[in-house]
Amino acid sequence: MIAQIYVDDIVFGGMSNQMVEHFVKQMQSEFEMSFVGELTYFLGLQVKQMDNSISISQSKYSKNIVNKFCMENASHNGTPAPTHLKLSKDKESVVVDQSLYRSVIESFLYLTASKPYITVSVGVCERYQAKPKMSHLHLVKRIFKYINGTSDYGVLYSNGSGSMLVGYYDVDWVGGADDRKSTSGGCFFLGNHLISSLSKKQNCVSFSTAEVENIEARSNYSQLMWIKQMLKEYSVKQDVMKLYCDNLRAINFSKNLIQHSRTKHIPIEKLLANIFYQSFGF
């Protein structure tokens, strides 16, 4: 049995149901806490253990939300979003029901537990919860169509695939149509297994791809160090960690720190950008 405690959250699991139930009763007798099984039931997590692998899916939950929002008869889509996803505030479009839109987004967020590949699309739709428009609803429907066709998909973890920690990241430079900010994303593998993923919009406007990739490299490096420390507590040691990106200039900057003179414009441009955007009320 393994138990992991982070501040006031506890995640635990074991091979013996009797041991897990005993642990739950002990914790509930000492602290005010809810049983983690309630959350597992709510999310519809289905864990199947085979000879050398474990699969995690939310097929029942996926079908439930598709039926809840009357999208079960919709045609299937092969991707959750177009290749070049560009959403904006779309001031000219018709406003849709805000409570319905927020309810859909909340359902999608719970589904990312077993479908991390919809995280970026859901994150973009989440930005417009304050005043959703018809164009935002169209993308939400496309995500539903994708989920409807992939409800049985999940995540597979198999034994004996290595334990090297590897990270990948990429950035959509100035992809935000409203504020020209960049959206970055990264994923981290232990061997062949996806163990963490993230996607967020950066706080400032970047003036070059090298700059935005450099910022994201530092962010992903800190995430790698955090995962390395957590694995150390499980007696899984990491010697050399790899972080992959597709920007040659960012890679060269990380290898040759003498080139700092070529990047000294970065903090200055950030300061000017923030002053400009604050002056014009962006």
C-alpha cells in the first residue's frame, strides 16, 4: 500500500481492499475527511488490472455527460479541436446561456483525469466562461463529438518500460487573438507512461519564439525537478533527465550561457509590453 500526503490532500491505494478499508477507517477516526471512493465513483474512474498492465478510463462518465447534454446522436470527430485553434471574445456573435456553458466546462475538467489530450481545447474554452458566445459553443460541441467517439479510450500503464524521466514542451507563440499572449504546454513521461501534463497561457507578451520557448523551458525544468524529488521519496532515482523542445535558438541558449548578450532585450521588452498594455487598458 502507498499513501502520498501533500499539505491537506492524501492520495492512497493498495493491492488489498481490506487494508485500504482499514486505512480509511483509521484516518476518518482521527481527522474530518471524506472517503476518496466517493470521488472515484463520481468521476466514474474504471481501473482494470491485467497481467503486466493497468488501464484507467472514464467510459461510463464520458457517456453520461454526452447523454446529459443531448449529444449522443452527434457525428464523431477525430480531433477535439481544429489544427489552428483561434478563439476570441467575438463581440459580434450571439451570447449563449452562461450557466449551461459553465456546467459543460466543469464536466470536461473532470474528464481530463483519463483524457489529458483534451486539456488544451478545454482550457481555451474555459477562458470565455464570463461571456460565452456561439463560436465558443461550437468548439464545445466539437469536443463533445470527439468524446462521443472515444468514450472507451483511456490511459494504459504497463510494467517494464523503463524509468527514465523525460519531458516535452511546445508553445503557440502569440496565439491569443485577444491579448496576443502565448499558450504553452508540456507533458512528462516516466519510461513510456504519461504521468503529468500541463497547459496554460503565459502572463506576458513575448516578442520572439526564442523568448517564449526560453521562458517555458524554465517552467518545465522546475516541474521536472519537482517530479524528480517526488520519485525519490518512492525510491526511484533519476540521474539524467531530458527535456525536449523544437526551437533551435532556445536549445543553443541553454547550452551556451555566453550568449546572454543576445537575450538581454527580453526583460526590457517584457517591461515595455506591460506598460503598453496597462496604458491602453488591455
